[in-house]
Amino acid sequence: MLENTSNIPILTILILLPLLGAVVLYFIPGKNRTAIRTTAMVTAGLDFLISLGLLFRFDPSTHKMQFIESSRWIPELGVEYFLGVDGMSLLLLLLTTFTTIIGILCSWSAIKDRVKGLMACILLMEAGTIGVFVSLDLALFFLFWEIGLVPMYFLIGIWGGERKLYATLKFFLYTVFGSVFVLLAILALYFAHGTMTGEYTFNLLKLYQVNYPYNLQLWVFAAFFIGFAIKVPIFPFHTWLPDAHVEAPTAGSVILAGVLLKMGAYALIRFNLPLLPSASIRLAPVVFTLSVIGIIYGAFLAMAQKDLKKLVAYSSVSHLGFVTAGIFALNQQGIDGSIIQMISHGISTGALFVIVGMIYERRHTRLIEDFGGLARVMPVLAAFFAVVVLSSIGLPGTNGFIGELLILIGLFGRSVPAAVLASTGIVLGAVYMLRMYQRVMLGKIRHPENRVLKDLNPREMLTLISIILIILWVGIYPKPFLRLTSASTIHLVETAHRKHAQTEAIKAGHRKPLTARTVSTSSYFSGADN
């Protein structure tokens, strides 16, 4: 599964560059805020440009890992420094570097105290998140998984709102609790592989080569699922998210929604499906049930909110239910749709948090009842806001549509009741989003303070224009994004079903694993231009 080993350690550079930027920030005087912000922006910009370089050199026709970097780290324990990307991880890597830039831009004038610390936390979080998406060694993956926790803890705890200490403690306890289960699952696979093959290793590609006993798969699946479901989060593990979003500064909410929540969904695809296929298939109905509850429950909670930021936070619970449902449809359409939905959610929900932050910076309130008629005084913001809202509810022609469409196609192929119930979330999403937009932007100006609000400045317009372009690009022409993931998802689906058939054959008493029945995975999208 190795291909295109890189002579230049470009993935390592992507991880180290933000760390280097954070070190440079340490030597800049705290009073020189312009230099601090500029240094952080230059660092994030360079990282984004380097990640774009990966995109142009990537071969989408193969499922094999590319830009491989491998060296022995702790050979006595079977731990390697092992990095690589496929189409899925490359898309999430690009999302990370882009979202970091947006996080810095939206903090440019909003944060005036301890600017150096804020920018350093953003860069450290970028490094940790990139590490998660490119790690092919489970020990290394867990290290980066935990590194990303610390900067977000400080972002909420230092620059958060009135209830920041409560939100920080809740965030930390939930994520650490989940991390314990992830660590236990990793160790279980480590020892199982050693017992079955004689080689104790954390190398993910070697772990893929073994078909683990069904009972072990069930226990490891449960441990992984709890840890990753908390990170996504899906019902009933979601209760930490609204508090974290509401109390976090705008940059924290943007990065949390745009990138950190995707780590859990990414891990479900990367670990649960290929390592534990029989457990994934057998327990899919449980995941469908939790996902559908999250979609509908999150939507109703969003409808009931009076705070703009809390409304957007609960909408994330609803949207991410689609992602987990699509993953466990375990067909190409469902998984491709989930990956596109991850990207779309990161862009659209991140944009919603940016806009809420812009309004709060001017008005110092997030209560919906304190607004009304803002389009009369802020027509440019109202226009951008409308596009983002339509994207969030999945209007055809926007990025939200293509992901939800593919997920529902995949779900209909696996569970019609789950697909029908999940589709109600689209209707409910339109209700709470359009109602929110109407109450905030349309109608008469109800409060005198709103009459003097200033429209967007050039920096804010640049921030939103860059997001709108991606929203329209994915919505109108999704082919480049699907082309990146197609080969990987086809291979993943075929491998998972083949291994599941082997497990079933062994359970049925066959001495030799039977060949898996061929699963229809012919791509609805050709991997290359004809």
C-alpha cells in the first residue's frame, strides 16, 4: 500500500512549520501586535501553499498512500515515525491549513489581549491536527490526537466567555475520557497483531493485513467508537460541544467546527471500517439509530435557541449525524458523501461562526431578539450571510447539497428507514436556519443601536469571499473533490466486505476463509477524465 515515497519530507515540514512559527512568536515583544499577527499569518499562509503543492503532485488514480515518510522511532516497541496521505486525508489536510488562515483573520481585531498566546495556540493546534491526518502509526496518531487537545483547552479557558472555566473543564473531561478508550483499543490491536503474527507493531498498514477475530473486533470497535464519537460528537456524546462553542472565541469556534470535529469522523473511516469490518457491519444499525436521533434532536434543539452561537453549535450536532450515518452505510456513495460533508460542514459552519463573531464584535450581544433589520444597515454582510445559510441547509448549487445527496443515496442502499428519517433533518435545518436569518437580517430595525452598525471592512470581505468561492466551487463542480477520494473509498469498501465475508466463513466452520462475494462498487464517477 505504499507509493510515491517522497525525497523531501514535505509532511514533516507541514507539521514543523507551525511549530517554528509559534517559537518565532515567543521572541516578538507582546506589545507589537501587528508583527505577531503578521508572523502568524505568514506561517499559516506558507503552510497552506505547501499543502496545495501536495494537491498538484497527488495521483488520484491509486488508493495507495503517497508522500511516504518512514523511519524507526522506538524499534523496541514497534513504534515508527510513519507518515503518508491518501485522497481523504489530503482533503482534510487542505481544510486544516485553510481553516487556520480563517481563524487568524477573524481574530485580527477581535482579540486585543494576549495576542501572542492566542496566535501560538492556533499554530500549535494546526500542527497537531495535521499530524493526526497524516500519521500511519497508531502510537504517533495518538500522540498528535492528544497534542490538539491542549491548545483548544487554553483557547477556551483564557480567551473564552463568562462560563469559560465550566466549558473548559467539560471539554477536557469528555475528550480525555474518550482518549482512554482510544488508547485501550490501540493497545488491544497491538497485542492481537503480535499474538497472531509474532510481530508487535503500531504500523497501521501492517495492522490492516490481519483479519481479527469477531469477538475482539466487537470490543475494539466499542472502545474506538466511544472515543471517536465523543470527538465528532454524535448523540449522546454531544453535550460538551455547545458549551465549548459558545464560550470559545471566534477563532476557537471556527477551528473546532472546521477541523477538530472532523478528527473523530476521519478516525472512524481510517480505523473502524478497515480494521474491524465485521463489527462495523453488524453494529451499523446502532450507529444509524444514534445518527438519526442526533440529526433530528440537534435540529429541534437548534430551533429552540435564543443565542446565535448556540444555534449554530446545535446545528453541528445535526449535520454531523449525516456524516456518521454515511460512513456506516459502508458503500462508496455513503463514504464519499461523508467526506464531502465533512469538508462542507467545516467551510459552512466555520463561516457561520465567523459571521456571528463579526456581528458580536459590533453589537456585543448574540441574542436573536436583539437584532432585526440588519440588512438595511449591513447589506454586504446580509448577502454573504444568505449564501452561507443556503449552503448550510443544502441548497442545490452549494457545497452542502452534494454531500447530503450522496449520503442519502448510500443510506437508501443500506437502510431505507434510516435514510427517510435522516432526510427530515434537511427540512428541519431549513426551518431553523431561514427563521434565524429572517429574525436577524430582515424586517424592521427594532433597536436603535442597530442603526449605526458598520458594514464589512476589506479584511472581513476577503475572509468571507474566500469561503464563498469554495462553497460555490464544491456545489457547482464537485468532480475534483470526488476524484481525490474515489480510489480510496472503492478499495476501502471492497476490503471491508471481503474481510467480513472471511470472518463469516470462519464463524460458519470453514477451515479456509471463503472469497468475499463481489460487492458492487463500480464508481458513479470515473476516476479519470475520459
